[in-house]
Amino acid sequence: MLITGLGVVSAAGVGLDNTLDSFSRGKRNAGRVTLFETSLPYPVFEVKDIPEKFYMEGRRTLSLALCAVDEALGNAELGSDLSGFRVGVCLGTTVASQLNDIEFYKSYRNTRSAPMTSANRYLKGNVAEFISRRFKVRGPALTVVNACSSGTDAIGVAISWLNNGLCDIAIAGGADEMNIVPLCGFGSLGVLSSELCMPFDRDRKGLNLGEGAGILVIETRESVEKRGMTSGLFISGYGSASDSYHLTAPRPDGAGLEASISKALSDAGITLADVSFVNAHGTATTDNDLVEGRLLGKIFGAGLKMLSTKGYTGHTLGAAGGMEAVFSAAALREGWIPASAGFENRDENIPVAPVVRKTTVDGRYALSTSLAFGGNNAALVLERKG
């Protein structure tokens, strides 16, 4: 499927150009939480400057999604009224607008009464349905909540819609906001770092949470030709597989991730040798990086060009797969990948190491991987032609 639009917002920047500038300069915009009260000391990657025209009080995930969708639709030369097209919306999330009303739940638990503002916000907070209503979309709308592979799986669902004729154009990706529930949850699991994260580094201590949105507009060739558009970027393959191993830990041999990669490559009709670089999930947790790094070394060899962009964005949960698909497509188009921020010392237990400087890539294909709680694994193959 052809990619005609890319949109992204994160701590690395609002919009793709600003993001790539941060990547190029190795800029890491992290700090203490400012969005809510917490005594937890962990650094996070917050979006500091959501444009006012997209900001909605109490609906931060929707604001982030709207910001990225607006950029992607602008790239695709589509306006704010999509009622004249056959469009689908499939977006991944974990927080959405269901976990950001703690005061509502606290009030109801303690007094059996609470203002209905929060309930109404929740009922209108389905991120895919919100985007569908906002842009007058008449096709299918689905929000995927599949832990940290949600954004990648949402893109996979959208591809299936296009392949099966449910729509001609799809808005796909993910969005998630910074929230106290996952901050406390990941903290209780002992996987948050009190320092800036160090994906794949020997001395990594855990992840940093982030927030943002990554959106792709993908279309059938017939739709692109009918609209008089051109595109040199494609999503050529998608694969997903479950480990069925543990609620939060990855399977040690990476079998599910390997299966998802194999499916994505087969779907794209390419071999391992055709992949120019891998944008790895790379959360900087001990187990994830060990399992993922060992598997990538096993199947691609020690010469693989790979990185994790979470050193610039933090782990954005349901948004991560969408954002990293955008980053991978942009890297193919621009011909470079950034240094893998936070990496300094090679882990002798991991046979591959991420790039330590801005690196030229001149191949045709890239692989983006996502690993998630519940044993979910997903992979995308991005392609550049011309």
C-alpha cells in the first residue's frame, strides 16, 4: 500500500521536520513530570507545545492524535472533509481517554456521586471514532488496544481493510498521552529508569515513558492514481504473532517476534538481506533488549544497522508503533537514521549494537518491530521506490 501522508508529534518535536531536526542534533527533551502531581522521580518525555488549535482540555490523547492526523492529511493533500472518499480510521492506544479521570472515580467511590463531565468525555473519547467524526469519515473506524504493539497492529488492520475493499484510503497509527496510571504501573514493575533511558546499552536501567502520536495515510494504488498523487513510500509487509508466554515478560527465545518478522518479510516478498535497517522496539529494559537484540543478531547477523528511537521520544505505549513506522518511512526517504540516543557501552550478551552516529542508509526496505505485554509481537516492512 502506498503511503501518501506522514504526521507525528512527540517530545522530539511537533511535526516531522522538527522531529528529524531533533534526531539529527541528538536532542533529548526529557524531564520531570509536569502534567500531574506525583512523587515519582522518573524522567519522562512530555509534549510541551501542542498547538492551541488542537488542544482540548482533559482529552490529551485526542489532541495529540488530531495534531498528527492534521499533518498527515496535509501531506496527502486531503482536506478536513473526507466525506467524498472511502476512508477508514484505525488507531492504536492504551490510555486514550479512559484513564485520565481519576478524580471522577475517586469521587464516585467515596461519595457515590460525581459530575458527569468525565463520563461524557469518556463516552466521546474513542480515538478512532473521534477522528472519524472530526473529518466526516464514512468508512470503518476501529481503536486497537493491544498494549505496546497497538499502533503497529492498527496499521496492519488498516492494510487488511484496503486489501479487502472496505475503503480506498486509511488513516492509521497510534496516539497516547502521559498518564499517572501507567507511570505508577511501570514503576511498580520496576522497569522505569531514574536516568535517561539507554536502549541496548550494557548499563541500561529501564525505560522512560513518553507521549505522542504517529499517523500514516495509506492508500490503494487506484486511489492514488485517481487523485493524481505520487508516492515513493510503501507499507509492503505486516506480521503479528503471540508468544503466549507471560503477562509482561517477553519469551526468552523471541519465537513470537521471529514469527512476526518472518510473516512481514514474506508478506513483502523479500529476504533478510533486503532489509537496510531495523527500527527496533528497544525499550531499554533488561529483558526486552536482551531478547530482541539476541534475535536480531541471530537472524540478521552482527553487521545489521539498527537503532531505537525511544531515546528521543520515550516509550509512548500505544503510539509507539505508529510513530516508529513514520520514523522508518521518513528515514528511507531522507536516506539516514539518527544515532541511537543513550547507547554507549556494548552488552556482550547482545550480538548486535545500535548505531552511535547519524548513519547513511541507501537500501530499499526497513523493518520496524513492536513487542508488547501479553506476548504480542508485530512487525512492519516499509519500502522506498525511486
